[in-house]
Amino acid sequence: MKRKSRINSNTLLLLITIALFIVMYAIGCVIYHEKGFDHLQTFLNILITNAGLLCVACGMTCVMLTGGIDISVGSLIAMDCMILAYGMGVKGYPCIPLLIFVLVIGLVFGLVQGFLVGYLDIQPFIITMAGMFFARGMTAVICTKQLSITQDANALFYSWANYKIFLPKFLGYLNSKGKLQIPFIRPTVLVALSVVLIIFFVLKFTKFGRALYAVGGNEASAKLMGLNVRSTKLKAYILSSFLCSIGGICYSLNTMSGSVQQAVGLEMDAIASSVIGGTLLTGGVGSVFGSLFGVLINGTIGTLVNTNGKLLSSWANIATAALLCFFIILQSVFALVKERKS
Amino acid sequence: MEDQILLTMRGVSKTFPGVKALDNVSITLRKGEIHALMGENGAGKSTLIKVLTGVHAFEEGEIRLDGFDEPIINHTPIEAQKRGIVTVYQEVNLCPNLSVAENLFIGREPKTKLGYIDWRKMNKLSRELLKRLDIDVDVTQTLENYSLAIQQMVAIARAVDMDCKALILDEPTSSLDENEVSKLFVLMRHLREKGVGIIFVTHFLEQVYAVCDRITVLRNGEFAGEYTVAEMPRFKLVATMLGKDVDDLDSIKPEGCESNCDEIAVEAVGLGHKGTIKPFDFHIRKGEVVGVTGLLGSGRTEMVRCLYGADHAQSGTLKMKGKVLKAKAPIDSIKSGMGYLPDDRKADGLISELSVRENIVLALQARQGVFKTLPLAKQYELADSFIEMLHIKTATRETPVSQLSGGNQQKVILARWLCTHPDFLILDEPTRGIDIGTKTEFQKLILKFASEGMSVVFISSEIEEMLRTCTRMCVMRDGEKVGEIDGEMTQEIVMSAIAGGEEK
Ligand SMILES: Nc1ncnc2c1ncn2[C@@H]1O[C@H](COP(=O)(O)OP(=O)(O)OP(=O)(O)O)[C@@H](O)[C@H]1O
Ligand SMILES: [Mg+2]
């Protein structure tokens, strides 16, 4: 009998992720001190740019916990953005009904995918790949041009997009020209952070959340223990697509445009963020806080490369790839160590 | 009260593709009785239970439950649970990634007033529940940190904590030691007094006589009779199960290394692994069968893992046939002629999609290397001979092992290691879940191999079984080898050696 109270290896992975983010950010602050990397606003901008991704990553984490995957999210975001841009920019529809429409589309999309995965036992990769092609195709069907939402088209939506929520004054700093800058965030950040908190709560404190872990841990056992595996999976995919639609709205607020090529590969960013945050592709292990830091790391890499200015932006991809390898290797090393011990 | 009927299954039939698993089977469970369900491996016990609890659908028959006027059909385990039928299935079915407390309470978590999970209360209730069963674990740790026995006890604790009319235990004792079994029995008797009906599956006859009131025997998927324990002496029960008289178990006597061979096959000096087992000395002669005994968690498994090189020894040396062996990984040990059957069948993995034949030849193939494929004819021959020798009940040799009954899966693993014909074979609880007829066959087989020069280290929780096969026993206590017994060996001598100083 082994009863040493050792730190759980999953917690350790999360700690490593957080530490890595801090180290990376600190290095950035030192190297790019002149360019203002150490200003609070730089950090907030990472949050602002990645608010959409953060919502998506939360949904992705839920699906990955069950041992599944959802690769339709990037295309779904493109479709959402296109619907919003086309609806407001071209047709001049009011924004509130459009937003509700987009959210409902997310629910329906998830319902169909979840039903196929949960009740008909089809491989999630295949189903969501079909979903991916479908959504991307629909985006092109709506409009093949690049559309944008202007102030004239929808003043309300425009004002949201440009709304700044200032942080308290004492956080202000002087920029290089000696002007006082008060750091701000956008409404999308609040939305995304609320999503993180809510999903954290759901995962930790609700039956559904724990069922996600159980299903990912051992599906057959979960069934025999009397959990409803099918409906759990169904709900996971609904949640993913719904959060993806919320993310789509954030994305739209950030870019104020819609095009067929939007958010290509975003699903991979979301998966990468989750994995870096300690979610196992095999399911059963992971947390949204991990995914939050995964997204932040992802964003920091991008910002570092941008701030440098001379580097090709593809270096960001290479850095992400390296990190992914690092974390996956770390995870398997931990798994091996665990096996040795037991 | 005594004769009030709680549950009846009548005329139940179930066919899997190619196998008639149940044919017109009936069982009657009364309130406040412990009802043994007996039968050979593959007789259909687990299938009957799965049909009852909605894991499998059935074709014919009806199920009646006290309190329902109409016959009932459970479509899912949840439905069965809601009707008061709670089950511990044969393999431990819990989620290794969740904490012990969650495994106890998932699906019925205590809630706070606001409707979210009350972790504090859940952990507290879990601690209380396990304490009543005398299990000492940290309930907040993930389950995978604990041994199979603890996991088994957690599964049982989960079941008995649910309010139920009928409790079904499918081989709950297969990975428990005597201490834990007696705890379980106390619990079962307590539930019996409260009027719960218990169906209890086991291959240990003495356990049947210790707690059960009535016995239903299945044979080859058919109903072979219902008896009260009193009218069913041991030999009659065995005969009913097998459908024939067997030569009594006691007819086998240890012959062991009387083959006067003095050649030392394996010798370990000061071998140890930090944290699991203190340095120990060990030797075994060619053709000898040595037992390793001790309570669960006493370091039996750890000792043999160290010998095999599954745990890398930090101190000491290991010599095989006089040559120092430096095994870095199990594959080195296999190549130098060792074989190891671990106690955790699930982790060691039968590969459940592969066929019986493929699983049997797997280790042999691994030793030969990928490029020297065994000829198919040879594979057929090997598979067929072991299927026959160990009575593996399978439709064909190409059936996927996932479709075999629990005990028959265990036999396939056993066959896997026996067919490599190693010089030194380590068997950790090889007969877990194996029926009594096959156990005898297996013991004979071990002795036969030994007489051909194989050295065998044998761990079993059943002392009798070891007495019958071993010439010598190592005694383990608290992660340390505390002594050896040879010469005269009886149940009492071994028991007191195991208990050591702390006799009760
Ligand atoms: N999923 C399945 N598919 C096909 N055949 C199966 C399946 N499950 C069980 N069987 C077959 O049904 C028969 C009865 O199996 P069952 O598991 O009920 O035996 P058992 O009495 O529980 O044996 P054991 O003591 O080994 O656990 C066996 O021949 C087995 O091969
Ligand atoms: Mg069985």
C-alpha cells in the first residue's frame, strides 16, 4: 500500500504551464523593455486579441475531457462572423436578434454533432471534420467577399467593439512620449473570463462536469456506475459549439469583418492551448485554468514575435510546435513515472 | 420474512453471436439471504448478472422484482439501480482518474443547498464509509494510486452504501486477502439481517460455506439446480458444477525438486528497490517451485517485480545460471529466459481485440523478434493445445479475447507465459478467478513443467494451493523478506509465519 501524499502529477503539469508562462513573459519584459513589452496594456492586449480563442478553448477542454475532439470550431467561428457581417453590414439587420440567432446556431450545430457522436457512436474526429467542411462551405455560400461591419451599418455593435473598460487610475503608466496611459480592456475580455469562471465551476461542482471526467477516465466503468454516457457526450458537444459561438461573437467584435478565410486553423490553436494547459488527448484529465494559461502562452508567443518586428510571423508557429512537443513529452514522462511507481 | 421472494428470473436465454451463453436459466432470490451463484469459467454467471442489470438485452424469459406487478426489464444499469438492484461487476469498474471519494459518490454526489457538489461533505462521508470497512486510504487521492485490492474494496463500498433491495457481487473476493474477505463477510451478514438479498459469485468453495444460504449452479449456460447449502456437501457441489466427478484435489502431492537437481537457476544477493522492498537474498534451483507468501501489501508482488526487472533494482546482484544479469527492461529478462505473469490482468493487458491465438503466442513471438514469425501451423498447434489443457472456453481459437468470460481471459494470459517455456517463470496470483476444476489442472501442469526443469516462483493468496505445489516458501512482511519455510509445511505453520509477531 502506497500512501505517500505526493503532489498530484496533473497539478504539477499545471504548475509547470503557469511557471512557463511567467518565465516567458518575464523574458519578454527584459528583452523588449524598450518597446514597452512590460506595460500592463501589452498583457491586456493579449487577452483582448485572444478572447475568442479562450472561449473556444474552454469548450474544447470539455470535449477533450470526454476523450473526444471538436475540430469544427474554426469554421464555425468563420460562419458566425460571416452571418454577423452579412446580416449587419449587407442586410442591415439589428444586432441583438442576429446575436441570438448565432448562439442558437451554435446550439443546433452542437446538438447534431453530439447526437452523432454520443448516440450513434461515430468517431468524433470524423463527425466534427464533416462539421468543419459544412460550416466553411456555408460561410462561402453566404458570401465569398470580405465583408466588414462599419459604424454606419450598426452603431450599437460598433460601439461595443470600440468600448474601452478602463482599469483603476493607479494602474496607469507613462508611455515613451511621457503621456499618462490608463490600461483598458474590451467587453470581450469580460465575456471570455466569465466563461472561464463558469466552466471552472461547472467542471468542479456539477454532476455534469464530473461526469465528463468519468467518461474520459473509463467509459465502460462510467456506464456501469450508472452515469448516462451518451447524454454526457451530447451535452459536451453542445457546450463546445455554444461556447464557440460566444467566441465567434467576440471574434467578430475584434475584427468587425467576415470572410471565408477567417479563423482558419483556430481549432488547432484551441487544441494546442488545451494540451499545453495539461489536458490529455485521451481524456479524463485537464482543467480550464490550464487552458487559460495555454491560451496566454499561445498569445505571448505571437506578441513576442510581433514585438520583435524582424522575425517572420511563422516563427510563432514553430515556437508553438516546440512547446507542444515539450508538453506532450512531459505528459508521457509523467505517465511513465506513474506506471513505474504503481 | 425468511421465504419472501425478492427477485426471480425465469427461463432466461441469451445468445451472443455463435455462443448460447444462457439457455433457459432461472434463479430465485429471497429477502435476507445470501445466494451463491456457482459454475465453471464461462458457465454464464456474469452474463446472467449483466442481463439482469440491463448491460445486455436478453431474448427470452422474464424478470420479476418485489414491488412491481408486471415483469420488469432493465435497459441500463441506471434503471436497475433505481429499482434497487445494485451491482459490483466482475472486473473493477471505477474511474482511475477520479479521487477515491468521487468514485464512491459519482452519480449521487451530496449537494449543497444551492445545488452544487459539496466536496467537503463528500470527502467526509467517504472517510466515514471507508472507516466502517476498516480501509485506511486518503480519499482525495486519485484511485489509480491504490492497489487492485483497495480498488475492489472501494467498488464494494460504493455498492453497499447505496440503498438497495438486492446486492449483486460478481467475484468480489478474487483480489482480496483473507482479512479483507472477512471484513466483507461481516458486511454481507449485516445487510442480510436488514433484509437485503445478495447474489454472490465466487470460485472459492470455503467462502460459499462460510456465508451463503443457498446455491444456484449453472453449467454451460444451463440451469443445473438450486440447493440449500446444508444439503450440498463440497464434493457434490463440485460434481454438479463440472457435471462429472473429479479426482479429489488432494490427490496431487508436491514432488518438486526431488529430481535431486542441485543446479542453482537464479540467485539474488541483496537485491532491493528503494521504497518498495528492502534488500533480500533469494535462490531457486532448477526444477524447483518456490512460493512467496504474506499478506496483501506485504511486498510479495514487489519482490518478484524486482527479480524480473520490472522495478529496476538499486542494490544487489542477480545471477541467472551463474551469470550476472543486468536487466534494464523486461525485454532483457524475457530474452534471458524469464517469464512473468503480473497480478493485474487489466494493466498488463490482454489485447482485447486480438484473438485467443494471437494473445497466446504474443510473448513467444516477442522473444523471437518481429522478423521471425512463427509459422501459422505452429501457432494453431500451440493455441489448440493450451485451449485444451487449460479448458479455455472459447467459440474458436480466433475469437477476440474480449468475448471470453473473466476466468477464461485469465487462462489466456496464463497460456501466454506457459507457452514461452521459460527457464524461470514468475506467477503472481495466476489462478485468480479460475474455477476449481482448472485450478487442479493448472497445478498439475506447473508440477509437470518443474519436473522438466523449469523453476517457478508462485504467489497465491490461497495457501492450500501453494502447499500443494511448492517445496519451499519465502515469507514476506511489511516490504521485507522475513524468512523461509521448508521441510514440513502445513496451513498452520504458514499462517503463523505470515502473521509473525503480531498474532491476534
Ligand atoms: N460480449 C460477449 N460477446 C460474445 N460472447 C460473450 C460475451 N460475453 C460473454 N460471452 C460468452 O458467454 C459465455 C458466458 O460468459 P460469462 O462471462 O457469463 O461467464 P462466467 O460464468 O462469468 O465465467 P467466469 O467465472 O470466468 O467469470 C462465455 O462462453 C463467453 O465466451
Ligand atoms: Mg464472470
